[in-house]
Amino acid sequence: MAVGNPFDFLKSFGNIQERMGEIQNRLEGITVVGSAGGDMVQIEMNGHMQVVGVRISQEAVDPKDIQMLQDLLQAAFSDALYKIKEKIREEVSSLTGGLNLPPGMLGL
């Protein structure tokens, strides 16, 4: 099994560090919308994984069934979180030339 040159790895790591500022700038422009219940509940999330908008249709609001609304909110949030992580992975991959980052790096 061939072992790569450790200096090549360090060079690649240095390039990644240089691009982190660019990644942070791109994150500001990324938004996704997670939804549940046929779009009855929508959650908009930015690239910093912050919720920036919540839309709830009247059909989703039933005072006798609060549990359903809670479930829809949870599902829409989970959908938005999944989508934003995928978008961030795509952005990071494009900036690192397809270099796979270790799991957990950047919170992904």
C-alpha cells in the first residue's frame, strides 16, 4: 500500500484554510426551505443553519390537534436541516476540488 507524501497533505490543508473565508461568505447566500404536510408547514434556513422564516397554513392549525402541528414543525425543520447540510457539502466540495473532509468537520 502506497503512502502519500505528508507535505502534499499539508499543502492541501493549507489551501482549505485559505478557502474557509470564501466558504463562510458563500454560506451567507445559501437558503433552503424544508416542508412537511404537503407544504402546510415550511421552514426557511440559511447557510449558518439559522431559521429565518416559518410559514404555517391555516389548515395545519387545529386547536384540538396541537400534536399534529408539532409533528409537522419537527418534520419541516428536519427537512430544512438535511437540505442545508447537503447544500453546504456541495459548496465545500466545489471549493476544495472534491477533497472529502473528515466527517463532522464544519458540523456536517
